[in-house]
Amino acid sequence: MKKVLIVEDEQDYVNVLTQLLEPEGFKILVVNTVKDGLNLLEMITPDLLIVDWNLPDGTGIDFIKQVRAQKKFKKVRVVMNSIRDGESDQLAAYLEHVDFYFTKPIKPEVFLGKIKKILE
């Protein structure tokens, strides 16, 4: 079973992602802050991170930078999911080795298809 860590502070959005991913056999873990995400990563290595840009204690980009700086997470796949839809935002994410950038709201079929492809 693939583990997905969702780093997102909007509970309604967490519910949407969970309802999409759990029936596909993914084990879902959720944190709401950069700090909680980094703390949880000390205990587990997920297969996929789904990270929001705007978090209560920092940015998703900062979180991803800290994760990518650790050798043990080099192979963890990362998806950024944000309301920010500017090209410069997407470029910033891809420069941090994000595997895909989705803007909110997601299209469920496209989202699931891309997640499955990323984790092949």
C-alpha cells in the first residue's frame, strides 16, 4: 500500500483528496503545517507528498526545499496543489523538483490519473 502524506491546512480539501485516494488503495496521512510535516517525516517515508503552497507556518516551497535537502527523501514523489496559478509560481515549484503542479480546484479524473502515473 502506497503512503501519501498530505500537507494541507484546509480540512474540506483534505476530505476531497482523501475521498479520491483512499478507494484507490492509498494510505493517507495528513498534517496541517510545515513543522508537523517535517516532524512526521522523521518517523515515516511516504511514497508521495501532496503539498499546499500556503500553510500557517510557512510555504509549501520551503517545506519541499527542506525535504529535498535530505538524501533519504530524494526519491519521494512530490505534487504541489495550490490556488496560485501563475507561471512564476509553477516554475518555482518545478525548480524544487516537484513532479507535478495542480491548481485548485482539481479535476478528479485528471488528478487521479496523474497520481497513478507518477507512482508507477
